[in-house]
Amino acid sequence: MHDFRRLEVWQRALTLAVTVERESRRFPRADRGVIAAQLRRAALSIPANIAEGCGRNTRNETIRFLRIASGSATEVESHLEVASGLGYLNARQGESMVGDAKAIQRMLFRLIQNLP
């Protein structure tokens, strides 16, 4: 494929990962790092798997990693819902990040559909 840094979906995933990292550091101590760690791990997985997929030699391998990235975006969405439900994020933050995760999922779906 080509340089993953040029993909809008990778750029958007990177921004989400940085936002998740920053916001999850503000979670209360009562979380004991459990939800925060799961959320950060899943968020970091999205751009990493997009990059790894771009470095693969075959279309099928690339698609496999893009699908993993999409699954991680869905996982992020779920963790964000839990964090919001527990009051770790305000409604606006939670909705914004969930919207970003959903947009990334749509972008990955379109990218997979349009791979040569």
C-alpha cells in the first residue's frame, strides 16, 4: 500500500488516541486504572493496526489489519460508553469521542471496500 501517514483515517485515529490518552488520565482513582488502561490500549491499537496493514504485502493481509483496527474502534466506543455512564467523562466529551470512533469505523469500512 502507501504511507499510512497520508491516510485521513490514520490521522483521525491518531487524534482520537491522543485525546483518549489525555482524558483517561483524568479518570478518578476509584477506577484503579482498569477502564482507563483498557480504553487507552484499544485506542492505541487503531492507528497501530492501520499502519501495520499498510506495511503488509497483500491485499488480504492489509484488509485483515484494517478489520482489526475497526474492531478496536468498536471496543473504544464501548469503553467510552462505560466511562461516560460512570461519570468519568462529561456528556460532551463522551459523545464527541464516540462520534470520532464511529466515524473511524465508517472510514475503515470504505477503505476496505475501495482497496485495489
